[in-house]
Amino acid sequence: MLRGRPMRVLVSLSGVVVVTYVAYRLIPVNATTVGFAYLLLILIVASTSGFLEAALCSLLATLLFNFFFLPPVGTFTVADPQNWVALFSFLATSLIASRLSTKAKARASEAIERQRDLERLYAFSRAMLLIDKSSPFAKQLVEKLAEIFNLQAAVLYERHTGEFYCVGISAPEGFEDDLRLAALPDARSTEERPPYAIVAVRRGSEPVASMALRGATMPDSVLQGVANLVAIGLERARAQDLAQQVEAARQSEQLRTTLIDAMAHEFKTPLTLIKAATTSLLANPDVPTESRQEQLTIADEEAEHLRELIDDAIEMARLDTARIELHPEMANLHDTLQDVLASMRTEIDERPVRMLCHDPLPSMAFDKRLMKLAIRQLLDNALKYTSAETAVEMGAQVKDGVLSVEITDYGKGIPADEQLRIFDRFYRSPSIKRQIPGSGLGLSIAHGIVRAHNGELTVSSRPGQTTFRITLPVLREEVA
């Protein structure tokens, strides 16, 4: 701005000379008209350039007005005392008008700057609400701050984690201690450490962080506004993290209770059969060998069933709390479907369950144990929500390098608004929540297992028919 001031002074003074030349040579006018022309020019200079330029124009205009237009013309002598009054009145008027115009311009500039600051604060507050979880909240916060306020560099020190988040510099070398001190309870709100301005971030009277900003031309009020918004954003992020931890703890407790209830329900049948077999053998030690063998076979099969139930319960708990780890092996999915049917013979009982696998299925690499668990959950779901007389169908086929498994039941169907939520953990339809026992975990677990295999689990349903479809890419063992 200062580089252009000499040019502005020269242009302003040239304007006074031009007005004088026009009024004296080209269009002769009286002194009053010339005075108003000078005054108008000075007001224009004051509104466009500044007070210094306007003051210099006032002095030059006064001298030229005296020399060319007040008698005796051609001298700086004023013959009539009234002209002295007019001359000094003109000078005072022009200077006062210049000063007022300059002040008005400065106030207008301040108002524009305040409006710009308010717009930036508003934009920053909106940007905070749109921050996602792709990276730490504090890091994204300082990035948004630097972007919106056009900062050359910015550093945010978060007190409760002790972390520094930087934009524009790799690390706050040399003033880490200043930032730590600024986040102490007895620190000043704003400090200067050229070329940075260090600002304390407080929540009420409690300091939670501090910032170092470079390239900021903001007044203290705006700096404090930014600090307050940062404090609100950090507190909001901490509240969300705490809420997520509370929800995770609540769901973990719900999961524990659900698994205990499920185990208590599922374990009763095999335990009852094992107990009946062993009690019969103990009560009748002389039972014929053929009958003894039959009862031992029942006890052995039910013990194996019980072991599978325990493994499934443990697997469900692990899958719900950790990343799903696959242990693929070459296997045939048709055999896996048969294994699922065999393991669920108690639940199936006399129910009509049909296998529809007309074409031979290729061997492929997948985690056999987890896939059995996923298919078991889908079949169990189909059996629960259909009547005892209604058939359930299982089918599998390969087409264009994609294997699909379909489990279809002919029950009431799933409402369209619930089909998007049935894979959510613990979700159960309000219409059957109290009628049919369940945990709301089975479909969620199956969905996670299929996704871990780079596959997809979908549902299509209408009144009278529901189909769950698993699609898997057919992978060779070395690719898997």
C-alpha cells in the first residue's frame, strides 16, 4: 500500500492543477464556483485515497485559489479581509470534510472486515459439523481453520492427549513449550511469538488446548471467537467418542447376555438327550449290547452337537468384537450345505427342507467353518419365521465365475422398510420381537462372514416368499 502512496499523491495534486487550469484558462468561472470544484475534488480524493492526500490537495488548492482567483490575482496577497475569512473557511472546510470522509471510509472498511470475519467464523463452525472420521478430529479441525482463514501455518496442541497437529510446517520446533504453557490454567489468552500468535483454547475457565497461528491478521475478538469454536469442536468430538464407548460397552453387555441366553436355550436339547442316554445305561447295566450301542451313539452324536454349539457361540462372540480372520481351505460348498443340514437335524426335525443343487459345484477356497456358521444362521432364520408345514429350500449354482447360495422360505415376508435394517446388529422386527425368540445377531454375523470372503449377502422379499442370497467369487486356493 505504501509503495503506491507517492503515485496517489502525485495524481491527487495533478487533479488540483487540472481544475485550476480549466477554471482559469478554458472555462473562466467565479471564485465561488472554483471553491466548490476544489472542495468536490478534495472529497473525492479523501474517499478514494486517504487523509494525507486530501490534506495536501487542500493546501495546494488554497494556495492556487488565492493566487489565481482572489484579488489581487497573481499574488499571494489578499486585499479584502473578507477574502481571508473565505480562504481560511475553505481550507478548514476542506480539511474537516477530508477527515470525515477518511473516517467514514475507514469505518466502512472495518465493517466489511468484521463482516468477512463473521462469515469466516460461520464457515468454520459449519466445517466443524461436517468433519468425518477419516482422520483424527483435531487434525481435520486445524486443516479447516488454516484453509478458511488463509493461514500460512497453524499448530493445535491438545492438552489431554499431548498431541500436536500441524498445517504448513512439519513440527512446531522451538515453541512446543510455549504451546504447553499456553494450555495451563494461569496462562494468558493470547501471546505473541513472532511470526506466530499463540492463543489459549478454553472451555469455560478450563484450558483444553492451545493454537499457534501464522499469517493471521485477525483482531483479538476474532481470535477468541476461533478459540471458542475450537473448544466447542474438541468437546463435541470427545463427547461423541465417549458416547461411542458407552454404546460399545452397552452392546458388549447386551451381546454377553444374549449369548448366555442363546447358549442356555440351545444347550438344553443335546444335554437332555445325553443325560437320558447315560441315565438309561446306568439304570440298566444289563441292557443288550445292541441297545447299549444305540444309546452310546446318541450320546456321542449329541456331545458332538453340543461341542459345535459351544464353538459357534464362541465364534459369534469373537466375530462381533474383532476383525474377521479367514482360514481358507479347498472345499466343496455342496458338502458344506450337507454338513449344515446334518448339524441342524434337531431343529429341522420333520420340517420339509429341500436341497436344490442339480449341477456339480467346483471346489473353491473358503473358510469352511465360518461359511457353515453363516449358512446355519440363514437356515435357522428361515425355519424360525415359517410354519412347520411350510417348505424351506436351499440351492447353489455357479454362473460366470460367481457362486450363489439361496435359502428361500415361504413365510409372511419382510416389510420393505425393514429389509434395509435386518443386517444391523441386534435389530429385530417389532412385529415379531415378542413372539419368536432370537438375538438379532445371526444375520449380522452371516453378513460379516460373507463380506470377509469378498462376497455379498442380500435379501429379496415379498408376501409369501423370502430369499437370502450369498454370492461368492470362485477363487482358486493360490488366489485366496
